[in-house]
Amino acid sequence: MPPKKSKNETSKVKQQAADKTFGLKNKKGKKQQEFVNTVNKNARHQLGETDQSIAAAKKKKAALAAEKAEMELLFKGVVTKKDKEAMQADPKTVVCAFFKQGLCTKGAKCKFSHDMAVQRKVTKREVYESKDKEEGDEDWNMDSLNEAIDKKFGKSNTNNATAIICKYFIDALENDKYGWFWDCPNGTDCKYRHALPPGFVLKKDQVKDTEEDVMTLEDIVDRERQALGPNKTPVTLETFTKWKAKKRKEEKAAQSKKDKKRMNEVKAGRQAGITGKELLSYRPELFQDDDEAGGAEDYAQEEVAVDEEVFKNLDDLDLSSDDSDDDE
């Protein structure tokens, strides 16, 4: 048995075989397939592989696959009610049951998560979500809100000497953080009221006037102008006229420079992409007639005189001989 090749030599031989058979593996022609088989057989011979060793490797691989499938059947768990509920949830929030047992073969293609920390993260998030739902006031109406305020701060609100509403209380309502377990940062002895007067509308519930939110073109221009800073030249008719004349002069100079460069290219013979108008402007000598060219009068059609006497006696012509010849 020949000695085994090193990894570098093995990869080199395989790469050479792949280069020779590139694009031919999917060909259905008989000659192409014979060529591919010959190249692969020579490569295996160089690597010291024989038909017996290849067959043994395939047999060993099939045996391992069968053993793995048998182990999966033996250790496959029973589908419980919890597993059915997990199937209805987001797959990426559920840890793959086969991955837990080390039996998942799908890898990145598996629709379930292979991160063991996912279950812990989801549990933690659900706890906070349920807490927010329990304490929040986004689903409350004014009656339930006033009821909660009376139960929690009813006695303290009657003892307050001021009618000013606590700013922390307002912030909690605006940000949907007020609930049964909310406590004022000022403590239980807060001197401000924790109740809303009748008819009070929170900012989050106010209907904004759409006309006030829409900025006109003049407002946008004025805002952008102020953003430029104070050390700028104000736009007047005089300054605008000077600026416009300067811009036109710059554009004319740039166009003249461009035309000059284009004309030099045409004269040098580089006429790729040139139009007929440009060619006429840059090289008018190409459109001049030579000495032998004729004028427009040379191509005028001459009138031919017609003798009308020939057509006066057409009725006297004898055409019977022609008819008899046709009959024969």
C-alpha cells in the first residue's frame, strides 16, 4: 500500500482534478462523463485510494448514519402539551429539543433556537411584560384612573394645602407608568396633589392641530437661512444679479474649455461618440464640395417634347391582325 499523502498534497491533487473537470460534471454527454471519471480515478490513484477503500468508507458512513438514526428513535421524547404550545410560539424563542440531546443535525437551518439561554431570556421578559400590564394605565379610562387615585391618595389629597398637581404624578401619567404600585418620589408626605381636576386633558390625549404642525415654504427657508450663521451676505436684488452674472460667466468659461478640449480630440482623430453637429462645427472642411461636384441646376429634370400628332389617329389603327395572331 503506498504511503499516505500529506494534507497539502491531498488538497493540491483534489484541486487539480476539480480544475480539469470544471463545468463538466453536469454534462450529459458520454465523452464528458468518461473524461470526468478518468480524471477522478487518476486523482484517487495518486492519493493511494482504491476501489475497495472507497467502498469500505461508504459502508462505514452508512453504518454510522443508521446507528445515529436508531439512537434518535430510542431517545426521541414524547410530545407533551407544553411542546405543542411551544410549536405555536415563535420558533426562535424555543430551544430545539433535539439540540438539548445533541441529536439535531440541521444546524443553522433548524427553525428552532440552538441557544440554551433563550428560554431564560424569554422567561425574564415575560415577567416584566406582565408587570407592566398589571401596573400600567394605558388601558384605563378616566373613571378607573380616578378610582385608583382616590384609593391610593384620597386621604392625602384632602389634607394638602395647595392645589398644585405633583409633577412626578403628571410625568407618570404621561409616560403610562402610573399604577397601583407607583410611589411618589417625594414620599407619602408630598404636599402636592395627586389628582386631576375635572376636565383636565393630558398632553398625550390632546388632539394636535394639523395646521400648526405644517411648516410653510417661507418658514423652511427662513429656518435654513438662520442656520447658516450671522456672517453671511444678505440676498438682495443687487447681490443676486451679481451672483447670477458670475455664475453665467463661470458656466460659459467651463463650456468654452470643454469645447476646446473636444475640438482638439476631433482634430487628433479621436472621434468616438461625436455627433454630426459637433463634426460640422469643429471640422467644416469635411463638408465642402470638390471642384467636380455639380450644382443643383445640373440635377434638374429636363422637359421632353411630345409629338401630339402621333396620338390623334389611334381610332383608325387596325388591330385585327394582332387578335388573329393571338387566336392562333
